[in-house]
Amino acid sequence: MTITAAIVLYAVIWFMTMFLTLPVRLRTQGDEGEVMPGTHAGAPANFRLKRTMLIVTAIATVLWIVIAGIILSGWITIEDMDWFDRYDPPSEIL
């Protein structure tokens, strides 16, 4: 795995984790009964971006370590995912 591939893998995992984490324990202004003028009732009442980002970063880092370890160890390879036998590995150069 190249450095670029590792960074892209981490970014994808981080954003997926962020989008899955955002609605967890969300309290809207409508739920609290205190809708500020000019905002939608579905807007977050007390959104803590820093705390959410720290939680997401911790979860994404653990997931990235596990997934990168699986990729680097060779436990799962591209040939394992080639269910239709379409992968033609490059011939080795001597």
C-alpha cells in the first residue's frame, strides 16, 4: 500500500464514520422546544463539533489500523475478491 492509498483509505473511513456518527444522540431544536427564529426545527440544539470530530477520529483510526493491517498482511488479496475471474495479474519480470 502506498502512502497515497493509505491517506485515501483513511479519508474514506473518516468521512463514512462521520456521516454515520452525526445523527447519533442528536437533539434538535424542535425536540428541545426552543426553536431560534430563522432556523429550522430540525437544526441541532447543542451541536458539539469538536467532541464529534474527536470521537470520529478515534473510531476511524482504529478501523484504519485494522483494515490497513489486513491489506498489508495479505490475508485478503485482490484475487480473493475476483469472483468473476476477470483479474489478470501482471507477469513477473525476471
